Amino acid sequence: MLMKRTHLLTTLLALLALTVNAFAQNNTPTFPDYYAAADGKKGAELKTALCTIIRANLNDNVVSYSPGLWNAYPKTDAKPNDPTKVWDMYSSISDFTFGAPDQDSGSGGSTEGDKYNREHSFPREWFGGAVAPMNTDLFHVYPTDKLVNNKRSSLPYGENNGENYKSNGGFSKIGKCTLSGSGAVNCFEPNDIYKGDFARTYFYMVTCYENEVTSWNNGALGVTLDGSKYPAFTTWQLNMLMKWAQNDPVDQPIVKETPRNEEVAKIQKNRNPFIDYPGLEEYIWGSMKDVAFSYDNYQQPTAIMTVKTEHRYNDGVMYNTSGQVVDKSYKGIVIVNGRKFFNK
């Protein structure tokens, strides 16, 4: 038994060394102690605290619809290998250069790869149209292929078989949602490599605009939103977004979100905390919602992983994250049979 526990402890320590990401965000040069007011908060209270932080002064710093968004995109959405090119997340064939003639000027865009325009990933119809600051909040308004954007219109994000539309190579798709609880609503599915990006965009939107989201409708209510401040999302939508965020982590496999977060922050003077703290959604809606958030000693929820089958140990033995045997009175994160739990 001692040898087995020693082997388990070695496994846990090695695993934690590889996966724990504790980092001091209070040392961020541009925003010292930016998230300090959220320290110690959990679940819905954490979401509200973050709202207060990232919503402050936003009205005074968002750009104009035109030319503000157009002028911002070369800073926020340029391809790293060629800063003259638009990083489009809807089409796999577009090769847009910033500005004319590729920028949408009110005509063209009838074929994929012809024009790029301004995509409200969180459709502006849902919050009432050209309403500030949501209408030009760079954290959800991206440059995308005009045709694919128009095909999407204000459809919710979801997963489908692409029976109604597929962009070139099936990169983006439209069809009846196949997810349980969705009611088979017609939906738009972005490519897998950007699903996490859009999930963290949506987490930002319902957090930043917590005080407005309860009044948003126009096709969103009952499909994407549930009409509340918390959880804000319908069950099927939240489950999907959590899955997308987990399957497509920040800057994996493509380093895009962190540089974009920094550039948007320079312009809007706010940040997306779901990019700054990968896995933060778990502290608000998921497996860590009963764990206090620490802004300067943050531990990603992925820090405690399922122990591989060959390293599992006897049923009924409970360990803390240091590999020590504990009993049922222990409060906090425990590992039993290779899986993590939060013991209240």
C-alpha cells in the first residue's frame, strides 16, 4: 500500500508540475491589480465583480462603428505572418488585405473571399441594434468574410451537419442544431479551431453586460439566453460553450487570443478575463464555482487531471492535491479513483 501511495504521489506531483498554471496577474504592466476587486469571489458573485471591473469606463473608450472598427482591425486582427492581412475566423479561403478594395463598401461580397465586413459574433439584433457600447465592443465584433457573415445573419451558434450551407471546405456550417435541448434550432457552427475563441467571447458578453442582458431578446431569449443575470445562458447553450472552451483552450493550437486581448485593451481600456485566466468559466458556471477566485495566485481548473487508468488506486481512498490521504471531513478539492471533486 505504501508503495502504491508513493507511486500515486509521484504521479500527481509530475502531473501537477506539467499542468498547474498559477500566475500573478497583478503584475500585468498595463493593468496593475486590475482584477483585485474580484479576489475571493465565487460563482455568480465572481461574475458580478468582474462585470464591475471590465464595464467601468467602457462607454468612454469604445470606437465608432465607422471608421473606428475598420481602423482598429489592423491592430487587433492582423495575421501574425503578414500584418497587412485580415485574420478571418469564418472562411478558410479568404486572403483579405486591410482597406480597399477588400473592405466592404456596401457592394460586392456575393462570393466567398470577395469582401470582409464587421461581424457581431453576438448578433446586435439581440441587444437592440446600434446600441452603445455593445455595438462596437471589439471583444465581440470581428472582421469576417462578408458572404459567410451574411449567411449566418443572427443565427445562434450551435453544432449541425451543414445541410443548409457550408463555406468552402465545410469550414463553417449552417443547419439544424444536433445538440440535446436545442430544439433543433437552425444554427451556425464555426470551425473547431475557433470555437473556444467564440465561447470566451460569449462569456465576456454576458459578464460585461450583466446589467443589460436580462432585457435582451429578439431571437436570443430561450435559445441562447435564459433571461437572467446568472447563469444568463440556456442550459444547452452553456453546456456547449463550456465544452467548446475546454476543447479549444486559449491560444491552442493557434496563438491569437492573448495578443488580441492586449491590443483591444489598449483601445478600450478593459480586458477579457476569460482570456487572462484560462478556464475562468469553471469558477463561474462549472466544476470550480464553489472555489474562491484568486487574482494573483490563480490555479487553472485543468490543474488537477484525471489520473491515467494504470495509475488508479483502491476505491474509497481520498487524496488532497498534495497526494496526502484525507478523510470525508476534508474540505476542498480531492481526488478519488483518479477523478477530481470539490468536497464541501
